[in-house]
Amino acid sequence: MDTLEKARIRISHWISHNEHHIEEYELFAEQLEEAGKAAAAAQIRELARLEKASTECLRKALLDLEER
């Protein structure tokens, strides 16, 4: 298995992993909101937003690998 094939596998795994984390963060933020902790919920939502941005970087990297 060459480096590019390994990279595609690794990046695909990271995308899936991040998506799972995002779901957990959003659920946790809802729970915090319901518990009256709006400020903490907002921080977790920001974390989810940043995770989405990092996942988009991974998607772009994967597309770049597939184009070459």
C-alpha cells in the first residue's frame, strides 16, 4: 500500500470520526441548554462549528488526493 492510498484511508477515517464527534457535541449542547447552561452550550456549539470546518479541510484534502 503506497502513501497516497494510506492517506486516503486515514483521511476518510478522520472524516467519519469527526462527524461522529459533531453529532455528540450537538446532542451535548442541547442537554446543557436544557440544564440551564446556555453559555456552556454555546461553547460546545462553537466546538461543533470548528469541528465542521476541520472536517471540510479533510474533505478538500481527500478530493485533492483523488484528483491526482
